[in-house]
Amino acid sequence: MLIDLPEHDVSRRLTIAGWMLFPRPEDDDLRRLYRSAIQHIRVMRILKDAGQPIDPASQKYKWVKSGDELVAIEQDISKLAVSESRSALIGSPEKIVEFFDDYENLLRCANIDLLFRKGIVSGLILLACCAFQTKSVRRYGDGKAGAQKAVVGMAGIGLTLVREYFKDFASVAHLWASWLLRISSASDLGVHREIFNGMENRIPTDFMVNVDINDMLGIAKSALAFGRGEINTGITILGGVDAIEFDWLENSPSLMDALPANLVEIFEQFRPESKLKR
């Protein structure tokens, strides 16, 4: 699915981030709400740093939990408790929600950490498959199933969840793979069990704020090409997946060339043994 990106880099980052978190085409409202929340997080931080107070009288709605979701309901401002939090101002379903108080905690309460975890898992599976092709190539054990088993060890979650998360985020796995490469190249990662366990809790809600868009899109294009290509096990990792695509650059390095050596070594530590020899 080809998505048109805005011209401005700030809007481009927010658009890409929205698709990375909410990859289903029907989730446009969620992507819009996320973009608005992040924009207001930035504004609120600027106002806070400048010492400008936020008028609580403008808060007409509050967020309440309904089942597994948070919904906005109208409230009587005169009865608003001083300690009330997670408030919001919303015009109508067609308009963008504007968060005024406890905006970042709101995103955390809305299970954004779970979305981050799904993204991390999907990207790691794609990168692990690629890493396994750079070492001694084996006919069995280096495909998607082997990568999923490796991610179980790195993320510290069960295989059933790993498979479920990849299924949910397969269409944006290449975007998360590209984002993870930025993180790993800027970090001094050491090899230990469950190296990515809990990483989703450490990702800022505004996780695309300083990303070089051209660099990320170039690597994402290569990651998607790798996922669609046939690997040594005779399968394609993203076969049949309607992946999210943007305006890719003309030239980009191969995913194998973009993989840092330290990350390849980490994946190798979790590489499952092949039950069959080539």
C-alpha cells in the first residue's frame, strides 16, 4: 500500500510514526489522534519550559476506561475535581483531539507500550533473518521460524506472542527494522539474555522526533526488498503481505550492508540450531 507523505519533515515523521503504530488501513482515526497528541506534547513542553500556565477551564472532556479502550466523555467543568487528570478537549469525531493535561501518560495508558513491543518484535524478526544469511548459510533453521525463536530469547516473551505480534505488524516490519538499526548503531549493545526485554517501556512516545527521514526510508526500502526476496530456506518472509510503502529513494544500501557487526553478533548468540544439515 503506497502512502503519500507530506513535504515537511516534521509532518513526514509523524505520518510514518502513525503508520508504524497503527498499520491497519481502517485505523486512520488512531493515526490522526496520535499525530495530534505528539504535536500537543511538543507544544505543552514548550509552554511549560516558558513558564506559561495551562488553563484548566478549557478542559471540556475527560478520558474514562470502557472495556479495553479509553473514550472521551463530556464533563461538567464546575464539578471538575482539582486533582482530575487525563483530561482532553475534543470537538467531534471528525476533529483532532487536543490533549491538555497528562498527555504523555494518556498514551501510555492507551497501551502504546504494547504497540512498541509489537513493532520491535516485527523488526527484530526481519533483521534476524537477514543476519542469519551473513554467517554460515544453512538450509534449515535460518528462516522466519528460526528468527522468531531467536527473538523469543532476546525479547523474553513466548513464541506464541512473537508470532502473533509479527502477524499484526508484518506490514510495517521493514519500518521498525530500519528504526531499530538506528538504535543499535547509536548504542553500545552487549550480548546477554533477553537483551530487548522491556525496551518498549524505554521508547519515548515521540520516538521519531530526531530521525533522519531519508536515511530511514532508504534502509526501510532495503528491508522490504529483503523481506520480499527468497532467502536460503526457499521462502519469502513477507510473502503475501500488503506492506506499507512510501516514496522510496532511488538508491539505498542493501540490508545486509546496513547491519552493524555488533547486532549481527547478538543475533548469532540466539540463532537456533538446525535439526537438519545442509
